[in-house]
Amino acid sequence: MKQSILLGDIKDEFIVNESLSDIFKNTVKTYPNKLAVVFNEKKITYKELDQWSDEIASSLIKDGINTVSYTHL
């Protein structure tokens, strides 16, 4: 079954059993230069947000955090 999702000004279809991570990665591939986050004067594209989240994930993994660990950000 397909559902629709609205990410900012992007409306896209996704398969219901896709993870949020998969939906995000597909959005990054499709719309890398669209704005993902706007906060005050700061604007971040999907590509930049993806790079930032990968840096955070790498840092957490380096610190011993894995997929079954609980942590706060």
C-alpha cells in the first residue's frame, strides 16, 4: 500500500513498510538541494542535513553507541 507524505513543500509517495530512514534517504536522492530545515536565518538543504546526520551517527558509533543502544541528543 502507498501513502503520501509532505516534507516541507515536497509531497511524495512512499511504501508503507519503508522506514523513516529509507524515506529520508530517498528524499535526499530526489531533492538534494531543496530546503529541509529553516530556523531563524539558518537554512539547510536535504543534502546538508543528510551529511550532518551521518557525522552525528559516525560520532555515536565511535563512542560505542549501536542500533540497540539508547541515547539522547
